[in-house]
Amino acid sequence: MFAVSDGAHDGNHDFFFLAPLFKNANASPYFEPAAFNPTLRPSVEICELGSPAADGSRECIDGDPITRFEPGDISVSLTDEMYQVNWQTDDSNLDVLKLYRIRVLIGTKLLGFADVDPMASGKEIKNVQTGENIPLVDGRTLPIKFRIESGALCPENPAVGDATACVASTINLAQGGGIHFAAAGEDFRFDIPPNTVASIGGQVVTDLTFGLEVCDGIDIDLPTVGQCLRVSTFFTIPGVGELVFSNPLLISMCELNAEYHSPDETRQEGFITLHQQDGPLVLALPHAEPNCASIGTSPGESSGWDWLKSLAMGLVAPKPLYAETVVRRTAVLHVGAGGESGALGAQCSSSSPGAPGMQLTTCASSPAVRTPTAISRTAAALIELPRTRTDFQFALPAKMEYVDPADASRTATPGASLPTRVKVTDWDGAPVRGARVRFITPSIEGPGIEIATVLSNDEGVAEFSWTIAAGVNAVVATGRGIAAQNNYPGGTVRPFMPDISLPTDQQQPVNLRLGLIPFAASGLDADLIISSGAPTLSLSSVLVGGGLVVSPVTIFNRGSTDATDRVTSGVYLSRDAVITPSDVLLASTVSDPAVLSAGHGFSWTTSNIRIPATTAPGLYYIGILVDVTNAQVESNETNNSVTKPLTVVGVGLPGPSRSAP
């Protein structure tokens, strides 16, 4: 088993032990001469190793290390591009029968280690990996020298077998400071004001290291703009939860060009807001003037944040979802946009109310970032994730509502396709294009089932066709971060964003929640028929103006669902066998839905039917038509009538009347 881990020995590709522990680090293929990072505050620990495991590996014994060098004990040489601390071995009471491990850390993240074996002479120490005896300076001092390169705290990119692009620096919070990171076509700035105090769980954090890298994007359904910045932290103080700062942190995204402000920017672009994501929690941050000093005219000399922020839409490269709304111009001034955050790894206080049977949470405590315990402690420390990890990206705050409130509750026949629509708008009520609306069917247990995802169009409308089944149907339009009435019970719906009517220094972060717009539809399987069949007429022919008797009619619901509306039925005289409400009405009745529940019906007895005196002689049909006005939705609308032929005879024509068969 290896007794060393660094860039030359299958470890962190951006960390190297130097002589006298190991020589020729620059021979490693991962050594980058121009990548030394002198801005970090590492610590060094010496621990006693326990007995070997079955695979030969060893771990530090439980408890405190025998020696610990705090960041203030470690020097950095810009000339030699290395960090160094001198270990006075005789102060550690080393046992020549035991092995010891030198560990280099940033916060709790282990960069590398090397195992050593004290010699009986007390004037040498053996490198367990190489077997070389290293003479101690003055017979007691081991210079521990190491090199940390710029990617040492960056996550590994498996595709290239090396770290992703990132920068890292330890900032003295009392003095304040900043980190500049240029990547993915964006110019990121991260600034901490002087006299800032950071704490976690009430404990003050010192020697706080920050890492910046590009991320894939925050997990919201609002239209996002530009690149995503991930800020990670590394520190030693124990505790979980949010890392709170006494002064707000400033996050800026600055792209520069030679052109100045163009007057064709829209008001909607002025609503673009920086968002912060910690685990499932997303916050819309207070607006702030960015730290983009190289712009030339300072933000304070122009119209301030609104001017800068109104430009942000046109300058940071928009994602395809939102690209079509950006004002086109031949020359663009790439200025900056910024926002302020008071905590990293932030936590929620509550979560959005959901629809019954829907487990859709947008607000929960950011989980503590820890590694699995199924691997060795050393391996876990080497892959230790940051203590907090927070993503920042600009997005357009929005809200949604019904296009037609009547769509909230409808009836339809099973198999019918109902257009189901919501409209997404901004603070002013203007349409928002590119918002992602998810249509979900709730379930009794577990999360709902997403049946459609639709982007809002130029009018802000997100629409899909919903196929209705028999019985009760429900679907909910949802949007992570898109406000809806459920977020403002009984109140006016506003997008989740700081109150723009307040001065920027009075604005507060706003927790994004899950907007819900419910739709319900009854799939009516009612099927009204005349179960008694074609009527029996007392006469097969009748004189104009004469009368006849129609046998009782049974109107029946043979469907599986109850009728829901009052139903009008009628007796008609028609020239053909197709009975419609435009035929001559001879008699009618209105029935309540209660008598037409599933599997039930009623009998209707008409009075003496009289043929109008104005009727021309000829062949006619007596027809019975159920649900004349189509008030009741049915699964079959084609079986609502029956007919019987009838001859109408002119007055004075011979021929006796006779009973119909």
C-alpha cells in the first residue's frame, strides 16, 4: 500500500510534497510550473498510525494529532513557490516502534499525506514510501515543504482526468478581500467587505477558504440568464448548517466591451435578479452594484443598479430558453450585474404548501456535505467535499395564473382532450417567455407524476392538452420559483423577488417556493337513452290538427357516472328520422339529475299530442329527443332519440284512421 498521496503518487494532481521528503516533483506529468497558488492558508498535522488493516493500509489513531501546525505557523515563499513548516521532532516524543503520518489540509479537506518512521538515532527519519533515511536539521528538525497548485481544491473532471477550472483563496475576513475568476466567457468577482465575521452554529470561523467554479445552473423553472457560479467554502471549525456573515458578500458577473448603454433595453430586463441555491433552497437576492471597476463610468455616476441590471439581459450570454427575448444589437456593452448574500449553505424556515398527494418541496435545510463512511477515513478525507457549496445565477422572477379561471373546474367526456393553460408574467404583468411549467397529476402516496413540461410562449402562455378519463381528474401546473395564488392565500400574487419599491440597502432575500395552479375535470360517463325504444302511437295516420296518444317513454342513464345537470326532453314532429331541436316541438319535460343517476331512469307519460293545424299533409316522424339542449355531457351523444313514422292527412281526404301496430 502507498504510504504517500500527492500529485506524483496517485493523489491530488495539484499538490506535491517537496524535498527533503520527496525529490523531483517537477518530473510529474501533473506538475504545472505556472500554477502555484500562494493565497491559501493550509494546516499540517502529525498523527500516530495504528496497526495495519487486512489490506496493509493504516489510519491515524483516534484522538487529537500529536502535533498540529495552524495556518499561522506555515510560511509561504513566492520565490521558491512552496509552503513550509519546520517540525521539531523531539518535541513530539516519537516512539521508534511506531509510524507517523504528515497530513496537509485546507480546512477539513486533506490535500495529501506522507508516512514517516523515526530512527533509533533520533537524528534521522525514514520515508516509509521510499525507504530513504532523511537527516534531520540540527539533529531534530524536519522541514516539511509542499506545493499547492491552483486546481488543488477543484473537483475532478473524469472526462479529462484532472481538476475542473476553478480558483481558490483564503481571505482574511477582518481585512476583507476578493477573488477574480474568468471562465466560460464570464468575468466573476467575489468580494467580502472588511471587518466581516463569519460563524456557523454560533462559532466564529477563521481561516476561511473560498473556491469558485462554473456550475451547470440553478434548479428553478424561471428563465435563467448567463453563467452559473459555484462558491465553495473550506474551514476547520465543526458544525453544520449555514455559514453566516456579519456583512453581505458581493457576487458580481462582469463582461466588458467597448460600447456604452443602448436605449432599446426593456423594463423587463431590469427585473433580472441574482438567485442563490443551497441544496433545495433558492433565494432571490437583494440587488447590488457590481464590482466591475474597469467599466469606466462608476455605477454611482449613472442611474445605479437599475441601469447596470437592465443591461445584464443583453450581455450575459442567455441560455436558449430565453435567447429570443433579448434585444438584438450590433455592438453590446458587456457590463456587470451583482447581488448580495448574507449566508452560504443557507437554510429554510418553512416550505410551500402542496396539493394533496404531492410531495414537491422547494424549501428544506441544506444537507451537511459529508462523504460516505463505507470507505477508509483517509480516503474519505482525500475526497472530502466543501463544507458549504452554493450556486449563483441570474433569472427573471415571474408569477403565473389561469388564462381562463373557468378552466379550474370543467366537465368532459372520457377520452376528450382539454386545452389546459396558464399564463406567466413579470412584476408588471408583462408576458414572460421561456418559463418552464410542469403539469403533474397528484398521487395518493409518493410524488405526483409529471405528464407534461411546457415552456411559456411569446404571450407567456404554457399550454398542453389533457386527456380526460372517466370520473374525477386532477392536474396541477407547477413551477419551481414561479409564484402563484397558493403562495399568497387571499392576497395579490407577486413574483418572488426583493421589493423593488425599497432602497437596495433595505431589500431582503426572498425564498422561492413552488407555485401551484390546480385544474379539475369530471370525466362524465353518463349515457342517456330511451330504454323503452321507439314509441307506440295510438294512430298510424292522423288528420291535420288532430290528436294522438304516445305510449309512456322511459329515459334511462346506462352510463357509469351520475348525471350532473338538469335534462330537457321533448316530443317532436319531423319530416325525417333525424330528430333535432329545430323540428316542431309537441311536448317537453325537464328532469333533475337525481333521477338520472348511474343505472337509473324515469318514465315520462305525455298527454294527448296534437298535430298543428298548419302542418302540410305527408309522411312525418314522431321523435323523442333526450337532452335537447346538450346540457349533460355524455359519453355517447348519438343515441338520444327514437322515432316512429306517422302519416298526416289533409282535412276532407277519405280514408279511415286505424291504430298503429
